[in-house]
Amino acid sequence: MEISEIGEFGLIDRITRDMPLRQPSTRKAVGDDAAIINYGPDRDTLVSTDLLVEGIHFDLTYVPLKHLGYKSIVVNLSDICAMNGTPRQVTVGLAVSSRFTVEHIEQLYAGMRLACEVYGVDLVGGDTTSSRSGLVIAVTVIGDCPADKAVRRSGAHDTDLICVSGDLGAAYMGLQLLEREKVASAGQKDFVPRFEGKEYLVERQLKPEARADIVALLAREGIEPTSMIDVSDGLSSELLHICKASDCGCRVYEERIPIDYQTAVMAEEIGMNLVTAALNGGEDYELLFTVPLHMHDKVSSLDGVHVIGHITKPELGCALVTRDGNEMQLRAQGFNHMAPAENSATAAPADPHNEETAK
Amino acid sequence: MEISEIGEFGLIDRITRDMPLRQPSTRKAVGDDAAIINYGPDRDTLVSTDLLVEGIHFDLTYVPLKHLGYKSIVVNLSDICAMNGTPRQVTVGLAVSSRFTVEHIEQLYAGMRLACEVYGVDLVGGDTTSSRSGLVIAVTVIGDCPADKAVRRSGAHDTDLICVSGDLGAAYMGLQLLEREKVASAGQKDFVPRFEGKEYLVERQLKPEARADIVALLAREGIEPTSMIDVSDGLSSELLHICKASDCGCRVYEERIPIDYQTAVMAEEIGMNLVTAALNGGEDYELLFTVPLHMHDKVSSLDGVHVIGHITKPELGCALVTRDGNEMQLRAQGFNHMAPAENSATAAPADPHNEETAK
């Protein structure tokens, strides 16, 4: 069976099915943004790992190595933030082919160091080896949170409010822009890419940030989300993750999805549906979370947080309510690097818990 | 500058130089078998990560995927054992090209599951993605030990005894055997490889074990090593790591290095110096450790542990004492996948702390 037939999430489902757990310290294994481990009475340890592969996750034609280093750390820190935790340490594994020089690797590490500095985390270990082709970066992050306080995907309840930080779709539009300029530059010497008026999109794609500030803000305001996930694969995909894990449905309102002006301009330019970009564009690394309904006023007043919908009973399914009041079933197209090609429809009358990709 | 000019350890030295640490919980970062993190009063957390790359670390022509899965977990567990700790959890990152099917990945995971079962550790997370070519496996292991009891590379003192578990060189000879049979099989249908009488070598290469049993044995006997490392890159390389980290020299005795009969037969067959194989053959995953001199009788009586030499003052350098009483300076050729080619001499009149590869 080809892996593309079942996609990344299908593959993970298969290989981790009935995985027995033997250590009393393991509180939550596969299936959330990070694993939860308990080694002491006060704190839980959180662990998450990510691989970034050249040609799949990044294109060195337009991604500077320093930015790549920064991003490779940040996307992992984001997984700890998505558990409402604090990242503490990272390890870095690198496989590099012979076309990379010492100076290249130093640039990559300069970005990693900068990310460690900005987020106050320590690089504590790693492994460096050769590869036959291209660059592979494996980052593992360790963090913590007060014992039993990690926010999972599974805690959302009927009537909870759905909130998202920042804005969505900009990182995806940044990728479209970079790809467009790459095509335009082909064979041209001294090519100058046209990024004027779209600097935000480029920054969102090349230098994303983990929303540790939102985690801190929620703590200051005494808000404990009932569920949380980071938006790495697109809003639709993440909403379906939460709804599947929490056994519930949801309604999100098109008009409430926060979208930056530059994102809208770029979508217009390339003739792409703006909602499609916001629902399925990946790599925003914003936090998507739910809070009890009674927190409406409190959460609505937070800077940089938007209430975009609410949780429903599971039988109502997962849908987007469009500006004209229609409901469109949510499907996970997302940013799944192994997704089957036929899964590329944005929204379709399908099962709300699309078994192929939502988990 | 080409990476091959400075090698893996040189590269790691450069990129981790002056790496500031910000988290009070970070006790030891880069430079040992595992990082040491403290989250509570009683236990320290140990973290180690490894990348295995197709074509560099393994050849799927003769490595069954299940064995590869088993080995990829075990080599990481070995790093926690090398700190005198207990492995608890692992995460697995996989990058797979399109030539791998779901069934292939299930075989790989069957080996990983088996290793988790044998060593009682939990697989708690991971990441699965595409690669453009070949298979990359990134494993991170988390373990623990009593607070401040992790055994580092840096604690060896003058007159300490040098001990090693099991025997050395067999995994390397297993690799030579597998390579020989691969060459012999080229273009032949129904080729049957000749492994009779050499089953141990094949097993040592394809299905190594982490010496958690030795860690348990030392604990039972009340023996706290002053320093420890696992033999992944070869005895010479590991001895130099300990001597550099501990600022000391060493003498090991050729006649005391434990070598299996099958290893000796194979070395004879391929015309390779047996001591070279034992000093520089990697992937044995035995434990190399030092204990105070007064423990001589106790450690000598342990099953499966051999005293092979002793630590000296640093000015005496690191040397092998041959059967005829000569001294040969130790050099780290080891199993360094990025080592410069000219570094392939076994032993040479060089600086005992070869800056290029020993760290």
C-alpha cells in the first residue's frame, strides 16, 4: 500500500495503534502537540519532535539558512506553547550533504542560536552526520507546565468559544509570493524580487514566531483554555483535530477569521479564494484554543485574540458559516506533506471526521 | 571550508562554542552522551538524540527493516545507559521517500516496538514526513537517574581502572561480512550468503543491544563509575573522549581487550589487523567506564566486565601497550562518518588529544 493512500495521519494511526505504555511517568503519548511526562509532583514535562526536509519543507533557493535555523527551532517551540507550556531545552539533529560548507552550517546555527536567545531556551544536544542528498533538520524540544495543567486537544465542550491568535493565511501567501518570484527569477542574473507592500507575508513565511506571548497573556489573565493546538497545517485541519479528540462539532464564521490586508491583496492577485487560504494555508503557528462560554467578555478583550466560533454537539459536524449564512463542511486539506492528491478540495460534503487525514 | 576538513566533532565544537545557557534546569548541555536536565529534587532527566541516514548509517540491501527499527531505538537507549541512567521514553521522526510502502514502515515500527518492549520504554511521539531520497530516522530518548548521579565522561582520575563490557570489534566484522556477501551476491539470483560460524558477527551488526544490564549490575554491586561512555565509534575514539574530558592520559593493554573468537577468525580471513578492528570498529554499544583503583577485585569479578587498562596523568598521553611491550599512541579513527580521509590511520605518533576528531 502506498503511503500516499492513507496520508501522514493515517500512517501514524496505523503504526501507533495499540501501542502499550509501560512507564508510569508517561501521561500522554502520541496524538497531541507534545507528549506529557511526569517526573515529579509539581511539574509535567512536555516533549515534541519535528523533522524538516529539504525539498519538502523548505527550498534553499529563497530561504536563507539563518532564517531556516530560526524557523526550525520556532516551529518546535510552538508545539510546547500549544500545550500551554514553557519551552526549556532543544536538541538538534542535522544530516548534511557534501555541498554544505562549515560556513553554511554556521549560518544555520546562527539562526538557531537567535531563536534560543529570543525564547530563552537552551540548545542541549544533538547529532550531526552526512546525508546523501540535501539537508535534514530534526529538532526535539523539552518544556514543562504545572502538573496536570497541560492543555490537550481533547478538552473542548459544547458551547465553548473557539479563539485564534494573530491572523491566518499570511505564511501560505508568503510561500506563494516566494514561489512566484523564484519562477520569475529563473535564468536571470541580478534578479530583484518584488516584495514591496508584501513584506509581512515574506516575514510570516520565513521568520514565524511561536506564540509564547499568548501563553503568558492567558496565564496573566487567569484564562485556562479547555483545548489548544497550534495552526501548523491550516485552520480546518486543526479544528478537526480538536473536534475529533474532544468528540464534538464546531461552527466557525467566515467573517470572523482574522486575515491581514496583505494576505487579501495577494490572494486577489493570484486569483485564490481568500477563505481557502485562511482555512488551509499552513505554517501560521498561531494558537487555536477553546474557552468556556462565560469567558466571552474576558477573552474578547484580549489584544491579538479573536473569537471565531463555538463548539457544538458532535452530531452537528464541523462547518464554516459563510458570509451569506450557508454552511460548508470543513475538510482537512491542510499542509499535509503526505496527503493524497484527491484530498486537495477545500470544503466538501464529506464526513466531518475525515478518517484519512484528521486525527 | 569543507566539513570534511574538520570532521563531525570539529564541526560540533565550532557551532556549540560559547553557547550560553539560560535555563537553571540545564545542568550539562552538549559534550556528553546525553544532556542532563534537572526538574526536581530527586531525579535528573537525561536526553539524547541520534540521526540514522540511509546510505550513510545503513544499507537496506542487507539490513531488514525490522532490525533497523530495533537498532535505531537501541543505539539511543545506549546513550542513556552511558550516563548510568535508565531510559524511559523515546520519540521517533521519520522521513521516507515514495519507494517505501505502508508495509515497509510497519516493519520498521515492529522493530521499534520490540525494542521498546525489551527495554520497557514508551514511544511517546514523533513526526512522519516525506523525503526526496531514502530514509532518515531521528530518535530522541529521555531517561533519568538519581539527582547529580549521572556519570559523565569527565570524572576519570589518575590510577582509575578502565573497564569495558562484552567484547569489541564484532559489529565491525559483521559489517565487513555483510558487505562481502553483498558484493558476492551482485547479479546473482537465489544467492545464499555464507554466514555459517559467523552468526554472532551478523547479530552484533544487525541487532545490537544497549547494556542496561550492566547499568543494573553496577547498581546492584554498589559500583559508581567515575566516568562512562558507550562504544559507538570505536574504543580508541571513546578513550580519547574520556581522557580529553577528564584531562588525563591512559594505558590500555592489547592482551586484555576482549575479542570474540568469530571476530578473530573474520579478521584473519580478510587480512585485517585484529587490534585495529577492536580499537576502531564501531557500533559495539558496549560500555566503557572507569572505577577507582581500590575497586579492582570487585570489578574484576563481575561477569562480562573486563579491566583493560588504567588512567594516567595527562602528560603521559593515551597509548595502547602492545603484547611485546611497545607503546602505540591512540588516535581516533573511529566510525566518524564525516572524518577527513587522511585520518584513517589506526595509531600514529600524533597528539594524544587529536583536535580533529577527539572531543
